[in-house]
Amino acid sequence: MGKFYHRPPGGESWCDVILRLRSALDTISLHHAERNVLIVGHQVVVLCLRYLIENLSEAEVLDIDSTGDVVNCGVTEYVFDRGVGSDGALRLVRYNFAAPLQEAGVTLTTAPDQPVAAR
């Protein structure tokens, strides 16, 4: 089934997360249009937002996911493209950016998360 469609017991599939995020993005655009918005989330939320905002295919977002984890406190940033001839869409500026933390001497977690579910 894969990450997109598998719903663990008591959990959500990526499709479930995407449905909730579509609603959240609609609400944000309705009530906070033209304003800066900060969304804090874990890896699945970050990747599912990229899927929605960048109009990625399932294969494209899964390929991004396979390249590595979203780092703790990593920043994904979009800006409205207001250039001449642009459609005013959001444009990805940075993804998984954590340089300010590294410059401050903070050690970033690079090891995969340990499983927490009982075996």
C-alpha cells in the first residue's frame, strides 16, 4: 500500500494528512491572505505541504522523502512569486534549512529515529 495509503492503527495515512492540510491551507488563504504564516510540523506535514503547494506527484514527493529525514528545526520556506509574468504562486525558497543552528554549534540529529512501537 505504501505511505500514501497505509493507515496504521489509530493513525493517519498521508492521504488523511493531505486532506486536513488542504482544509488548513484554504482557511489560511481565506483569513490570512497576503500575510506571513508560520506552520510548525513534523516530517509528514512538511512533505505533504510540499506535495500540495508544489503540485508534486506521489512519486516526486516519495522521492524527496527517500533522500533523507527532515532535520529537527529545519526550515522550509515559500514566497509569493510576484515577478513580471508570474502567476503569483508560492515558490520554494529553501527546504530542510538548518544553517543558523549549525553556525551556533548545535549538533543536528542525523541518525534515523528509533522505533517506538512495541515489537
